[in-house]
Amino acid sequence: MTTYQRAFGRLLGAAAVLASIGCNEFLTVENPNVIDASAIDPVRDAATLANSAQQNFAVFHGWSVMYSSWFNGESIVAETFPTRNEFGRRDTNEANGSLNTDVWQPLSLAAASTKIVLDLTLPNPTTNINYARAATWRGYSFLYMAQDFCTGVVNGGPALTTAQMLDSAVVHFTNAITIGTANASADGLALARASLVGRARAHLQAGRGPQAAADAAAVPAGFTFTLPYVDNLAQRTRLGNRFWQFTLDRGSIGVSEAFRVRPDSRVRYRTPTEHTLAPQDASTGAFYIQDKYPAFNTAVRIASKLEADYIAAEVAGPAAQLALIAARRTAGGVGAYTGPTDAASVLKEFLWQKSLDFYLEGQRQGDWRRQPAAMTGIPVPGQPYFKPGFPAIGSKTCYPLPLAEKDNNENLKGT
């Protein structure tokens, strides 16, 4: 069975779950999780397939941000899994099982399922909302592959550089912007604007400041795009908020010391005296839990005018950065910035404010890859890990492709 066929099967399974929700005659359904591929009409069912692809990205996004938060110091790994503690120690290797099953496989599925939709022959291709939706999440899949992994792979092809992955993301974001704008519905415009933010981020990451600034300026004031999640007891791993799942059910995410920033209100957390949850590893010590996502149905922000403002200010330089620093410190309820005003110091404060504004949203990993010297709170190579029994912090800044991908990809064997 090819990767494409496996992805199509999983996409159909996801569609079946969505189709079964709300059925009043459950006992008359032979198996709501199995669907005959021959019964699928690509045109009739395109919306279900596109929405399922979007949900595949939503599943991946939760895994991605949780693991990168351990890797870049947003949170601590409050559990025993050696594979997950590798992320906290910045020493993730290609044989890491969690890297493969929790990060790479969901990312590959998200990318593959968007391609299934984009490969369909649908009516009104220049305005079809399903193409816009699939192109948006294919763009974001490639963007996250570029920021999380040292190299990328698409459809079982050869290894691609970060620059190549970013360029591929730009192509799909551009397609989504064009089609979503032409569609002109509320959903179409929302996808187009989310892709505009995504394209700005990809251009910034690739070092194309003018293009990034132009896209950022085109995002309308007040824009925010969030991915919804629901509290379905039987489907929490697929449909629920990952951060709350791994806070409440697993006890895996502890807020790192650098991000315990009260009275700043942007990083919401509970101290050990404000909750009764315990860390899974029972050895983390004082367990500070995130309170930004306090329920399984808490939505997660993906794109916003605020991110666009940060992109534009980074490109513009120290004066624009200082202005946004002042505004965001005020928003967080803290005093004015009184530090040095040389370019390097301002950039460091600027990206720290961004880390606070976008805590557990997946922004920090890309910022670190792009501006490593300007980041605050990154685990330092050679320093002791925060709990005993593990080696010191490593020096990796991105993830390798997992061994499973290398073993099963003809283009990567022997690499």
C-alpha cells in the first residue's frame, strides 16, 4: 500500500467519524468508522475531504507545538518517557519513536490529505473553497516542516532544504490567497487572510524582508484565525485541545521557569497551590500548569494581525520594534521597557515580547531558527537537565527526519 493510499484511507476514516456524529439510529449503522471508497463521490464529498484535511492539520499542530515547546524552553517535560525528554534536552535523534509517531506521521498525513483534495477535479476551480482550504493547510504543513525539521520530504521524494520547504509553502499560500479571495465568502476570505499571514511568516523565515512586510501590511486590522476543538470523550486525541489533554490527562506540560512572568497577564498559568494536578513523572517538583488552554474545546490561534504586526516591525528595525514593545508591554500590564536601545538589545526584547504574546502557539521555534542569538530562555547546551538521571542539554536546533522515513523512502536509504 502506498503512502497516498494510506493517507486516503485515513482521510475517509476521518470523514466517516464526522458523518456519524449526530446519528440518532446508531444501532442501524453497521460500522460508522468504515467507509467504502467506491461510495465516495469526489465532487459531492469534496467539502468533507477538505474539512478532514484541515482537522488532520489541527491534530498535527497540537503535537508539533507541544513538542517544540519542550525543545525550545517554553515548557518542561514533566514525564518519564525518554523519547519525550530527548526533546526537553535538545538531543532528539532519528530513532526517537515519539518523533516519528507523534510529530512526523501526523505532519505527513496532514500534507498528504491536502494533496488528495488539491488533486481532485472540482467545478469552478478558480473560486472553489475546498481548493482554498486544502492549499492553506498544505502551506502551513510545509511551513511547520521547515521550522521544526532540519530537512523536509514531500510525497516520498528526496530530502529538501529548509529554503526549499519555505518556497513550497509560499506557492501553496499564494494559491490559497488567490482562490479564497476570489471565492469572496466569509470562509474564503478568512482562509485567504490566514494564508497571507502564513506567507508573510514564510518570507520572513526565508530572509525576504520586503515581501514579508508587504504581506503583513495587507492583513486587515483585528484579523484572527483560530482552529476549533471540541470535547468529545471518544475522540479527544483527534478532536480535543492537545495542551489541555496533556495537562489534565497526562500531566506532561509544566510551564518553564522563564515563562512564569506574573504580573504579565499574557502567559496564563496556575501555581502548585492553585491546582491539584500532579506531574506524570512524580519528580518534576513544583508543577506549574498552563492555563491558556483550560478545556478540551479551547480554540488555538493560527494566524492574526498581531503576528503580521510583529513581522512588519522585525523587518522595519529598532524604532518600529520599540513601538510594538511598548504597546505589548502595556497590553500585558507591565511597565515600560527601560533596557538598552542598541539594535541587538532591542531585537532581543522584541522577540521576548513575541514569545509571551504567542506562548504555546508554535511561533517561538521559527523565531529561534531565524534569530538564534536574540532569543531568551532557550535551554543552554551543556547545562544540567532540570531533573536527575538524564544527560545534559544538547545543542540541536531542529529535528532530524525519523529513521522510519529513511528506511521506507527509496530516496533516503543510505543517508
